[in-house]
Amino acid sequence: MSTRASIRFVDEYGDTIYVYRHSDGYPSGDILKDLRMVIDTSYNRWSGAEMGQVVARFFGLTFQPSDRLQDYEVTNGIHGDEDYHYFVKWDDETKKYIIGYDEQDED
């Protein structure tokens, strides 16, 4: 079974861009590494309200031209079948992006 995941990119106003990953969503996999790569290479380039630029860079850095299906896709919200929910938030106090995740509660 696939380990699905969602990523919420949230600016300081609460505006959110959602990204979905259909498989390999474990924290030990690529998602946190990919998010850190984007934030590290974007340091001091953009701030909170420019979250769309961060997301564009995220897709640019993770795009694999030889793959028909990419690891990530834009989506319209949380699907509900995700095992992990990741986030990238702008922290207005520290003026930095914060990365983290929450494991979905199992009922």
C-alpha cells in the first residue's frame, strides 16, 4: 500500500498551497530532504507572502524530466487518506520558514 502525504505551504496570512504525494511519504524518505533543500537554497530570498515562489522552486528542484509521473502534484486540499501531513510555515517572529510534520491519527 502507498504511503500518501500532503504538504501545506502556509504564509503569514494563513493562505495555503497544498501539494500531494501519492507514495513514499515517510519522514525517513525524500519529503523532508526535499523541503529542507528548497528552504536552504531559498534562505533570505523570499519571505512569508512570497510562499508561491517557494512552492515554484520546490517543483523546479524536484522535477524529474525522465519520469512520466512526478513525485509531487498541486492539489486543492487535504485528501483525507494521507499517512503524514507535512507543513512549511513562515514564522513572522524569527523571519524563517519552519518545516515539520504530523502523523495522521489512526482510528
